[in-house]
Amino acid sequence: MKRIYFLNVLLLVCTINAHAGWPIGKYRHVIAPSITYYTSKNYWDANGTKVEAGAGNRFSSVSIGVTAGYGLTRRTDLYISLPFTSLQNKYVGGRQTESGLGDATLGLSYNIVAFKYKRFISVQGSVIAPLYTVTSTGVPLGYGTLGAEGKLMFSGAFVKNSYFNAEAGYRRYLDDKGPNQIVYDVTVGTPLDERKKNQVTFDIGGLTSFSSNKVLISRNPNLVYDGYYVKGTASFGHQFTNKVSVFASGFYTLAGRNASIGTGGTLFMIYKF
């Protein structure tokens, strides 16, 4: 029972971000639809100093996405993620809006080591493909170029009934100015009741980006070319059945350079069969 429990909670905590530190299971499926709201007004400049944007200026986005996973073998899983995003950039005297499909991600993960089904070490490779076109005047939905990512992940049982997922990776966008990015994330969660139906998770993650483009993209401050940010997230989840769970989370950017100071939340469901 304990082994099954840890596999379930790890699946619930990590699926929405396409983490794959453990195998899904041969011929098993996971589907996770989500909706995310994000808003920012102020930002950190190239020196890491907080800058007040002033009244009438605000960036916001609403993203609807679906992440799906399929167990090809006992150790190998296939992941795909498809987002739709609506952006709004308000400024004094007007606003810019843009909506459309974002960056699709196709990934393959492989479980290298499983320690008695309690802890797992895995690797994952992904391809990032933009489903939009970036124009010189519109609000960009993303970097607008093909990318690739490789990650190393370690996840499993922590203290008592708690659990964790830690990962680090390198992401490269195939353009002259990149960017090249180091990504990282650490999640710790614990159940709130004996039946383990309710649980909370806490997460610290972010990225450090390198590029010849040293300017913050004001039309979409989510795009960090040369800078970094650190984001903190807290989540609450409820498991309705063995197949269906719902999570709600809130997040805030804690520090950064050439990055926006933003806050938001995500609501997502996980269905496994």
C-alpha cells in the first residue's frame, strides 16, 4: 500500500509541470488540463533593482493548457503539452492584446534507477515547437523559435508520509541570440489527513537565462533573455477518486534580474487511467 501511495502522490504533484521523475507505468495514461492567470506591473532591471512601472501599466495573461503522458514501457514515458494563451499589455494611452497557441512540448523520459519504488532518478529530453509567429509590433506569445531541453530528476519518499521532486536542466532555443537557460525546481508535499485525500505542496523554482539580447521585453515580460527569476508556489490538492484529483496553487516571483515581478494562480485537474 505504501508503495502505491507514493506513486500516486508523486504523480499528482508533478504531472502538471510535465515532471517525470518516476515511471507512469506501462500502457497507463495521465491527462492534466489546467488554467493559469498571471499578472505583473513592476519589474527588476538589469542590475536587479526594483522598478515601479507607474499607474496605468500592467501585463496579464490567461493560459489554458493540456499535459498528457503515456507509459511506453515500465521505464519509458512519453509526454506532450499544448497551451493556448491570451495576453494583454496595458499602458498609458492604450493596450495591446494577443491570443493563440503557444509552445508545444514533446518529451521522452527514462527512469534510470528505482530505489524499492520509493525514490526514482530519471532523465528527460524535450523538443519545444512554437505554434505562432512573432511580429515586430504584436505581443509575443513566446520566444518564437525551436528549442530543446534536457533534465535530470530525483523524486520520491521524504520524511514520514511526505514526498519530494527535485530537478535541474538546460534549455536551448535555436536562434542566434538564444536564449540559453538553466532551469531548476524543488517540490515538497505532505498529506493533511490519515486517508491522504488532502495534501499541500511547496515549491521553489526558476531559471537563469543567457543571451546577447540584454533588454527586458516589455511587450511580454515573461520572456527572460538575459537575467533570472526565482518563483515560490504553494498548492492544495484533493483526491476525489483513485483516478481524479484537483489542485489549486498560487505563486509569486521572489527575486530576479531583467524579469517581471508577478503573481498568479493555477487550477488543474489530473485524470489517470
